[in-house]
Amino acid sequence: MNLPNSITLTRIFSIPLLMWILLSNHFPSANGEKELLASALFIAASITDGIDGYLARKRGQITTMGMLLDPLADKLFIAAAFISLVQLNPRLVPAWVAVVIIGREFLVSGLRSIAASEGFTIEASELGKFKMVVQIVAVVAVILDHRWTEWPIGKNYIFPVHWIAFLAIWFMVVLSLVSAIDYFVAFWSKIDRSAEKRRRRAFVLSRRRKHDVPVAKLQEK
């Protein structure tokens, strides 16, 4: 078990801990301790998503287990977070929002699996990376909104937690749909090229077989 895979496993093990903090009554919430702890855990786990991949590439420790665990950890972590938010803060995260976001994650995983079986890969797009940043902001803002709708900053300024959470969630839904379409277009174009190559290969082989038949007959004579 190398270091990158160990970091990935910590992200998987943090899933039940995050859900326990958010959904149980074992943590005090009078002063927002529960919300702050859950936000800190979510941010820390999200950071490990970039660290494990960076270390695996830098140290030459890209393994089959890591290629399996990393996307699995991402999808499970996001699914657990949004399912928990449906129960914790349903006015900001209704069930259909969670379905859209989680469905997008598993759609992209399915497309990548099919692409791998066809012999090509679909790289993470810049839009998908930007979606991850918005995702972190949205989840943390919704968690904090459970306790605070706004934070006073000094005497003259107020940090609008509720409005940031509201806008981030809707922006997240739009980005999820747009990035899903982006991945699907990239997948479809590569599938078309792969199918075209197979058709050309089959055509060349069929032409060779037709030309080989008279040669074989001449040799028999």
C-alpha cells in the first residue's frame, strides 16, 4: 500500500465520519461547532483528492488499485455529502438537486469505463476541475447556512452566507449539466473516430482477402 493509495483510503474512511457529524446529535450546534467541524473535514478530504493524484504521478506510483480507488472515493464522497445535505438543509438542497449532481458523477464514470474498454481515455476537462472548486464552496456554504444565514464582518460589512450557498448550489447544478454534456461530446467524438478506424480496417482486410483468392487459385493450378 503506497502513500497515494493510503491518502485515497483516508478520504473513503472520512465518508461515514462526515455523515455522522452532520446527521447525528452527538455534536453541539449551539455555537456552530458541528457545522465548523463538518466544513473543516469536507475541505480537508477535498484537498486530498488533488494530493493523492499529484503524489502518484510525481513518485511514479500509479497503480491499478489507485486508478480504481480514486474515482470511487470521489463519487462516494460527493454522493454522501449531498445526500446528507438533503436531510440537513432541504430548503437549499432538495432531493432533485442531489439526484442531478450525483447522477452526473456516475454518468461521467460510466462514460470513462466504456471509453477504457474501447481503448481510449477521456481526460478531465478544465470545466470539470472548475466544477470541483464550485462544489467545495457550495457544500461548505450549505453546511454553514444550517447555523448562520450571515456573518458580521467588522462594523459595516456582513458576509451573506445564505445567498452564497443559494447561488453556489444553483451554479453547481448548471455546471454539472454543462460538464456532463461536455464529457458526452468528447466521448461521442472519440467513439466515432474509433468506429471509423474499425470500419476502415475491416474494409482493408476484406479487399486483401478478395485479392488473395485468385493468387491461391493460381497456385493450385
